[in-house]
Amino acid sequence: MGVLQNPESPTIVLKTDPGSSRCSRCETVPPSVPLEGDLHLWFPLGHSLGKVARCMRDSSINFEFADNGRSLIAHLAFGEFAMLAGQLDAVMSHEEKLATRSLLLPSGEQPDYQDFGRVTPLGQLIARSSANWLLEILREMRLTSHFQSIVHANDPQRRFAREGLLRGLDRSGALISPFRMYQVARDADLLFQLDLAARRTVIGELDRHSVTEERTFINFTPTSIYDPVFCLRSTVAAIDGAGIPHDHIVFEVVETERTDSPDHLRNILEFYRAEGFGVALDDVGSGYSSLNLIHQIQPDYIKLDMELIRDVDRDPHKAAIAGRLLELAGDLGIQSIAEGVETAAELAWLQERGATYVQGYLIDRPQPLGQ
């Protein structure tokens, strides 16, 4: 597999043949949004068009109506798109930005049928214009992983596994929070690319440090996967290339990032299981759907949300919920992991109530391998 780059466009495409099982959607980093050009806008309702036209007049942006007054074209000089994006983001509702279709082309270029696939909701284009820094990180793979220990609850000196946690790197090498990257990726429709890069980064760090004989937990976002057979093949290939046994990898789905389709999630997890990987349900206790998913996907592990564990030894409401979840896990033969353990009192409470494993700052903080 090679990397092709069109010299006239910064789009990065991983080269695959027509019969390849790799997913071009996940493995293509789109180009950065240009700072100038002709912005074509199609509106669902006339009042949205009028609102945008007034905004452009007030900002002295050159534009014209098209399609018998039902759409418009803004002719943007260098730097005007960023200014306009901020103004439209402020004056248009979330629904209007989703319903309004947009296409940014080089000045003077008319759209044709080949551009249909590039038409996006205006809100997504605005978000993408603010995500050029993330696109740059993805193109240059300025990513790393820190790892946090998961230890036996009754013997915290004995490590059971590590969890790989994504970190971005700015040009000076300073760390960028994964929360910031994922929030921008959601808004700019870049979850496919970021999630794949995150999985590969964890695997790459394990390979680089020859850590192949310890169990590792890797987060994944189900909404970033169209079809597991295609979207996850390159992840499996990376694991195999690193020589990591499949039963040493556990994929965990975060409660806040779950797909609305339980069938889709089950298909993904069935693919992982068929390949011999473990499955974990993360952030259990943070959302209403956790109990339903426990019986729907029957995970090997459940991870109790850190907010539920915080002060669990002193908060009777948290204690009641966490205690029931630990009891449920035991009844179902599911191994439990309590996240966010920060005090000896929290650890003692979890030990008394049969938690299988614990994770948190009391044990260690996320850090690069080898430190």
C-alpha cells in the first residue's frame, strides 16, 4: 500500500486496488478548506436565503443570486471565507445550517455533476473551515498514544492491561487534548479518519516498543464505521503486522459515542469477536442505555464511569448504583473495571464490593510507553 498525493490538492489517499477490503472513506484525509473562491449556497427556505444575503451585504461581500433567486453565489476574496463562516455560524440556527447545502469552488469555476459528492451541509463546511489544524495533524500523523494501567483490584501492584489513549501534537510537540480533537472531528465529519488514526497510533506505539505480550484496551467510535468488514480490515492488518495476538486486544465502545442502531453496533462487535478480540463497554452508568446494551452486546468487560466512582465511598446514591452494577456484572460473569479511582477510600470500597479491576490516578497517570 502506497500513499498518493495530487500535487494540486492536499487530499491524501491510501492506494488500494478495486478488490481491496480497505475502506477509502476512512483512509482518505480531505483537503483543507480554501480561504477564497466561489461559495455556492442552496437554501431550503426563502427566509434563510434572505438572512444570509443581508449578512453578506452588511459585510460588503460580493455575491449574486442564482437559480431564479433560490440560491446565491458568494465571490470570496482571500480571507473572506473565515470571516463569513463566523458570521453565518452566529446568525443561522443549527437546523438552517444543516439544511442549507454548500459547495466551495475555485473562483469562476462552475459546478458540474462531478461536484455533487462534494456538496455538504453548510454547518459542516463551516466546521471544516475551523478544522484545518486537525486536517494538518491527520495528514502529517502528528499523533501519539499515552497508556494507563488497569490493575487487579485486590492486588493493585499487579497490572492486568493497559489502555491506549490518543494525544495530538502541535508543531512544537506540545500535547493536544483528545477531547478537543474529537469534538472538532464530530462537527467537521472527520470521525472516520480520526478514529482510524487513533487505533493505528496505539498499535504503532505497541509495535515500536515491542509491547506485544500485554493486554491492551483500544477505544473505538461505532459511528465512524460504515461496514466492519471494510472499515476495520486495516486495523486488523496493523495488529497482525505488529505481531500482537488477537486475544491481547480489547476494543471498547464509549457510551457517549454509540450509534443509534443497536444492530450496527452488534455487527461491529461480532466482527471483533470473530477475529478473536475482546469487547468492553465503556462509561457504564453515565447514560440511560447502558443496561440495555449490556444484555444486547454481552461484553466481556464493563467499565464503570469515573463520575460514578468519584466519592463512591461517601455518596450513598453513587454507592447504590455502583454496587448494583458490580453485583450485576458478577451475576452475568462479566469482568468489571472501575475507572477514575483517585483515593484509597474509593479503592477500599471497590475491593469490598468485588470489583475485578481498577484504573485511575491513584494507580498511575497516562504516560508514554517506556516511562
